[in-house]
Amino acid sequence: MLFDQCAGIGNLSSVVLLPMLMYSFHLGVTGAAIATVISQYIVTFLMIWSLNKRAILLPPKMENLHFGGYLKSGGFLIGRTLAILVTMTLGTSMAARQGPLAMAAHQICLQVWLAVSLLTDALASSGQAMIASSFSKGDYSTVKEITFLLLKTGLFTGVSLAILLGGSFGSLATLFTQDTEVLGIVRSLVLFVSASQPLNALAFIADGLYYGVSDFAYAARSMMVVGVVSSAFFLYASPIYGLSGVWWGLSLCMGLRTAAGYIRLMSKSGPWWFLHKDLQRTEVAG
């Protein structure tokens, strides 16, 4: 709730500042960048201010800070984030090489694709918090229930979004542009944007599950492998298939992330070993 409130205020400030700086002050793209940076600083300040009222952010003694654990977990997450950024940046680069019209269409599709996908990311965030709480207490039965509920909810949400986008994205694209050539390219990518939503939903849910049990190492390493494979596909397919090749690559990336999550959950030796146990029988036997 705290993060949602702070993020909401930050996003609202961005909505107000964007048109003001871009058009009223005639700053154009520079104004958009300034508005984005200011909104991020607002969110950061509000988060620190709110947390400071609820808890002591710094311990009495510096040696009480467990820097080793922070650096290890943070290092894995930085590696994972870099893998995602490099992969997505390469995809955008390949799209830009198709020309300005293709790039405009790609950007419209990408914005809708990411915005809709982030709806399931909200589910993953809430699930992460619930799983972390139960997992830290050793309540594996509850973690198991939450995990399966998240997966089912994520799949249902992804399929619902796919149907919704498949039927409305052609009309929705006109909110971004009236250029007939760009709209024609956008409509040719509707299938990629809509059909990949179930994969996106499960991939984001998998991220929430990783973080809920502090499985940062696997999250980072699997994403690096996914990034390498997806990047190789971008380099191969984009020159041959054009913008469709880029979107095949994005779909492949999300599909591999989903597959990596499935493999981890099915592993009996990892942190998800309890998913393969009849915990009720185990508790009765104990």
C-alpha cells in the first residue's frame, strides 16, 4: 500500500509535468525527460520519508548493517536487470533499423505490451509479500497454496488480457497516431502483442515467486541465459523477417522466462522442494 501511494503521487506529478514542460515551456523531448526524472525523485523522497516514520532506517551502529548480504542479493538483481535492459535495448535497436515508420509502430506496440503486462506485475508484487512472510515462518503449506493461486490467477489474467487486446488493439492504436502507414504496421503486430500476454503474466508471476523466497541467484542466472538466447535470435531474425522478427524475439524472451520459472518450480532440490510434498500428511505424521 505504501509503495502504491508513493508511486501514484509520482505518476500523477509526471502526468502534470509532461504536457507542461513539453508544450507550455516548449522543451519537447527534453521536457519529457525532465518530468520523468522529477517524478522518480518525488517517489524516492516520499518512500524514504514514509519509511522513516515507520522504522529506523539506520541502525545505531554501522557494524549492524549486513552489507555482505545486501551486496550479494543486490549484485544478482543488478545482473538480472542488466540482462533485461541489454536484451530489450537490442530489440529496440533492431526495430529502429527497419525505418522510422516501423520504429513508430514498434514503440506503440511496446508501450501497450508493457503497460498491460504490468497489471500482472502488481499480482506478482502482492504475492511476493505474502510468500515472503509465510516462507520466513516456515509455513510451507501456506506458501504452496499462495503459489498455485498466483499461477492460476496469472494465467487467467494473461488469457483475459490477450482476448481483450486481440479485439480492441486495432482501435486503441488510433489514440497514439492517425498515420495510416503506421497503423497498418501496428495492426500486423496485434497477434504478437495479444498472444504473448499469458507468457508475460506467468513470467512476471515467476519473478514474484523468486523474490518471495530470496531465490535471487537463479533469477539472475536464468535471465542472463534467456538474454543471450533472445539476443542471438534478434540478431539472426531481424535482418530476415524485419519487425516481425523483433517481436518473435520478444515473445521468445518471455516464453523462455516462463519456462525457466517452470523448471525451477519443478526442481525438487531447490527452494521449492515443498511443492512436491504432501505437507498435510507430513504434519499429521509428525
